[in-house]
Amino acid sequence: MKTIAVTGGSGKLGAAVVHALQREGLDVLSLDRRRSEALRCRQLTVDLEDLGEVAGALQGVDAVVHLAAIPAPLLYPPARIFRNNVLSGYNVLEAAELLGIGRVVFGSSESSYGFAWAPQPFEPLYVPVDEGHPQLPQECYGLSKVVNESAVSMVNRRGALTAIALRFSTVMAPEEYRSADPASRPERFKKTLWSYIDIRDAADACLAALNVRGPVPDHLNITADDTLSDWPTARLLDEFYPGVSDRRAPFAAREAVVSNRLAKETMDWRPRHSWRDGQ
């Protein structure tokens, strides 16, 4: 595997993945609607909603990391967000299969479970929230990720390539931790279940998914080992989610409410960073 295409390479996580791949000595091609002066790799301006453009841009690459998306149900009308995320994701998978590209790492989101953006807030059915928890979005962004993941499963069933959807928690760079101020207001991160992933660990997860061999689940949670709070996890649940009585793991300290166990068991990956490192 020598040449990797990264869609959304000009974005926050995309740029981090480009740099991580380059540190591994790989040739990287960034596909995005805009060019970035911060990238030192080949860049193509591509409309990912156009299958022909996607197929033309992906010629000659060995694998794809698809991270391009409108990243929240904000700034655009719902129909545009849904169309952009679903159609661009489908086109990447379809083009990869047509071109004989064997691996696609697909950026999904913990928002697919529905908690983060729900107009009508609701509680998890159980904790820790693992990949088997129902996805119950109430808005266009979470729904787009559920549809994207269905497309990932579809191409995997066909068997021509292996696609792995990574359900990223809130991606945070080290310089963002202080402004987020996790230690002050635990209620601020209630709807995201105090879940996050350091951008360096998120980029490493993409590399691990590119290189994993053998059977791998279609979908994996990518989250830190701890919560974005200095409260013990049991106290957070007691205070903010008292109706969740089904606790399937002991919470003795600050263990994450969203489980990353499956990702650690199936890939050569584990999170190495915590927001507390810089405090």
C-alpha cells in the first residue's frame, strides 16, 4: 500500500491524517472542495457528489480514507447536509469498488447514536454504549451517518473491498482542551456522553484501520479511555442519566461511557492521549 487518498484532506481531522500518513512514508492525495496551504501533498479539487469526478480522482490509489462531510446539523439546510454526506460517501465506495481499490476507511460519527443533536433528549438504553446499541438519530446529520454505515455494510457483503466505518467521538486537538474547560461544567458535555477522542489518536485509528488484517467489524467506536470531565463516571451517570439502570461494566473511576473495547481488540490501536495531559 503506497498511495492513499484522503477526502476532506483540508479539514481538521483530514489534515492530521495526511500528516500521519506522510510520516509513515506514504504518498498522499488530498481530495477536497478547497486547497490548503498547510498541506504538502498532491491536492485535487473534487466534487464528491459527482461519481465521475470521484472515479477520475481515485485512479491509481491503493486505499481511501473518506473524511469529507458536513460535520454537524448546522450552517446548512437539513436536505443539503443529508444529500452531501450520503451521496459523497456512496460515490467513494462505488468508485473504489469499480477501480479495484481494496480498502476504504470511512469516517462515521458517534452522533449516529442520536444523543448529541437530539431535539428531544433521551437516555442510552445501557452503558457503556457499544456498537450494538441502537442508532436512534432525530436529525439529518446522524441519519446521514446511519445511511453511510449501511452502505459500508453493503459493499462489504459484496466482497470486492473491505470498508471500515469509524464512529469518531468529538475530535479535539490539544490546544482545544483548555477552552473546553472539562473540569468546570459537567453538564456542558452531557449530550455527547462526555465522549471525545484526541486528534492524534483519531489519526492513528485511521492508520490502524488501513493496515488491519483478517476479519474486522463494519463499524467501530473510536473514543478516549476516559470522560471529558473530572467527575467519576458513576457520579455523572447518577446525576445526569439516573434512568439508565443497565450498567454492563463497573465504573470505578473516570471510565468512558462509550466503549472502545472492540476497536482495541480488532485493530493494533488504543488511545494514548487524555485531555488531562495538558492540565
